Amino acid sequence: MYIVHVLQLLSVDFSYRDAPQWKQRIAGKSLPMEKFVVKKTERFFAQKKMLVLPAVELLYVWNLFKILGKKRELIQNMYKIIEKALAKLDANKSKMLHIHFLFCDIRILECS
């Protein structure tokens, strides 16, 4: 089980390292999602290989919070997830780099 977990982490690491080279330009512009992914990979390595709520951030970028907002139980569960991440981040803030970026990301998600 441990070996599988290590292999998955290595796979993520290699994928994140290769992500910027796959960014394409169409008519002289790159796609917003590709810009988002490149910035997240840069932040991933700057923060000692850690991201806070990457799946929730994708939901936000894809504008799915409007859809989730139509069902009260879905948005309440999302809010609980965000609050747990904020509490965890607050408890470990002395150990993390770029903590202000992480707090801002979580606050944006929380207010959405």
C-alpha cells in the first residue's frame, strides 16, 4: 500500500513538472485554464509540494459554485470543507511558506 502511495506522489510530481511545457498559444493567446494550471504548478513547488483545496479551486474557476448554490446541502458541505481547510492552515501556519496566498485563496472560495 505504501509503495502505491509513493508511486502516485511521484506521478503527480512528474506531471506537475511537465505541465508548463504543454501550455499552448492559440491566436497569440493562451487559454485561461492553462494559465491557471501553470500558476498552480509553480505554487505547488514553491509551497513544498502542497496545495490547499485544488479541487474546490477548479470548481470555482469553472464557475460551478452557481450550480452548487442551487442545492443548499451541497453548498453547506462545500463550506464545511473550506472551513476545515482554513482551520488546518491556521494551525500549521508557522510551518508553511507563502501562507498569505493560501489564506487569500481559501477566503475567496469561502466568500463565493
